[in-house]
Amino acid sequence: MRKLGAMLLVAALALTACGGGEKPAPTDGPSGSAAAAEEGAAPQGADGAAALGAAPAASKTGAAAQTQTFAFGNPGGKAAVPAEAKAESTGSPTTVVGDGSAASCTSEKFVAAVSTGGVITFNCGPDQVTIVVKQTAKVRNRSAKVVIDGGGKVTLSGEGKRRILYQNTCDKALEWTTDHCQDQATPALTVQNIVFADGNSTGDKTEGGGGGAIFVRGGRLKVVNAKFVRNRCDDTGPDLGGAAIRALSQYHNQPVYIVGSTFGGASGQGGVCSNGGALSSIQVSWTVLNSLFSYNSAIGKGANPARGGTPGGGSGGAIYCDGDNFVVKLAGTLIEQNKANEGGGAVFFVSNDRTGTMSIDSSTLRKNPSAGFETDGFPGIFFLGARPPSVSGSTLTK
């Protein structure tokens, strides 16, 4: 694990001078998203459970209303999405989970489908359905490609008891397929049109822990039109994080794409972890497009390395990134109402060798308190890298 040494707080002060250079350009900013939901109880579904996402109003043909499907991300985001970051085709699925009824969509069938690999879709009937995952679904390392597409109607739940999805090219129990497991192109994992709810990796310290809903080491990861709610990982630890996603060792340091997705979205729906209430990584690049992060929390105490007498952690309310030469790009993205007990209420970014870079384009970061420290001129961000983050057409406010 990377350590910042005793220079952490000193560096925060040292960056005060350079943080006052480029001022964020004003923008109207997206304002009509789910993140603007009022504080208080989340909307209730028919079964009394909190609603997992704001579905668009059902269109009607005659008197019959079509089934609602999930719609996520930042509705004000207009960033261009490159071809490789778009949703994968599901026209010829390898496995269809379910035979047309909600009862047929079981945990056992989903876990088996992930083990088989390929393109996975669901046939669970006309209504939205929650599949309670009774054991963590694990990607086998011989799978070249794994696509999990919920069709806008499927929620995968960890019951608040377990991680939902796991990929690790260096886990010999899943077969070690190369002699360079930390840098291999496959499996290429995509999750799209789906909700991950109530994942919990607390107590699982494999590869350093974290990743309450999804843990990925090796291969590639892409997330398109997905939502993550109420996920969590360990409450303490100086370099442990990612209540929703923990990513390590992506092939050739190519980026994890997060596209049109929501992390939290309303009060009480965000992720909670020591660091990175939504995302966490070491030596991983991220490209985040047209997405929403709100109400996520980094609740550890003591930063990294842990101050004397503390367990460490508490940085990156939404996003926690550590390592050497990596890149974080935020475009068309809204980050608000996240918080950190230490540094970076929105984003914590530390490039130990000062080669990493960060850009913020056509995005809004607001109301992301850092209780401990942040970089002057960049509200909600603590940054150590090659140069101050580049900001274009964006608004950063307290």
C-alpha cells in the first residue's frame, strides 16, 4: 500500500500558493438531478423498501402503461462518450437468468452465470426485481469477457452482509492464467443497466480490503448506466476504501470507465467506508462521464499514514485515488453532498511520485466538506500531482 508519510498535512499547506492560479470557469451546472432530493426519508416502493432509483414516468399505449426502467447518472451531463466506454451489445447472450418470472431469477442462477462468463441478461418478468445474492458472484479468470446487463429492471442486493461481485486475476482459486496476473487484458468486465444495493465487504481484507459492491483486480472494468446505493466497507484503515467499487491493477493502466451512473443519489442512499465512499483505487486511472455522486462518506479517522493513536482513513468522500502515474478525468459529472472526516470531501488524489494528473470538464462540485484538509482553491479536493487539476467549464464551490 502507498503511504504519504508525514508530508501529508505539510503538502496541503504547500499547495496553497499553486491552488490559487486557474479559477474555475462559471457554469449554470446541472441542477435537476436526483442528488437535489430533499433531506429525509427516501421514497418508498410498494413493498415498503426504499426506492432504489428515480424511474422515468411510464409511457402509455391506450390504457396500458409500459414497465418502468431505471434511469441514472447526471441528467445535465453532456460529455461525449467514446466508443469503448459505451454499453456492450447483448443481442446474443451466453446466459439468460430466469424464465420469465421474478421467482425464477435466483441467486444461484446469477452466481453460476457469472462463473460461466460471457454476456448475461435477465428474464425476470415485466416488473422491477431484486435478486438477493446469497454468495459473492466470482468471475473466472479464463473468461475473456463478462457483461452483466440488468435491462434497467434488476437490482442485485448483498443484504448488507456480503460483497456482490468479485474479479481478481491474481486469485489462484479462480485460476492463475498468466505469469503476469497484475497486468493482463482479460477478463473484461462490464456492468450496465443495473443496481447494486447493500453490498458489504466489511472484514474481508483480501488485497487490502474494500469494494463493498464490486472488487476488481486485473483485466478491465466498465460501468454504464448503473446505480450503487447503501454499500459499505470497513470503517477504518488508512488505505482501504470503495464502498461501491475498489479497483486495482487495470491492464496497462487503461482507465476504468464510469458512464451515466449514480452513486448514492439521495440522503441515506450513499456509500460508507473508511476512504472513498463511492470509488477507491491504487495505481488506477478513471474516466467518469455524465455521472452523479452524492451523500457518500469517508468515515475513517487519522488519514494516511495513520496519525498516532488513530486507525487511519477518512479521505475521499466520493472518490479516493492513490498511486504514482495515473489519470483522473471528470466530465459532465455532478459531485455534491459528500463528506470526508479528513481530506477531500469530494476527491482525494495523491500521486506519490507527482506524475499523476486530474482534469475537470463541464462538471459541478459543491457542498463536499473536508473536515480535515483540502487544497486551497479547489473546494472539496485534496490533490498532490504533477500540477494543479485543470478545470474547464466547471463550478467548484463549498
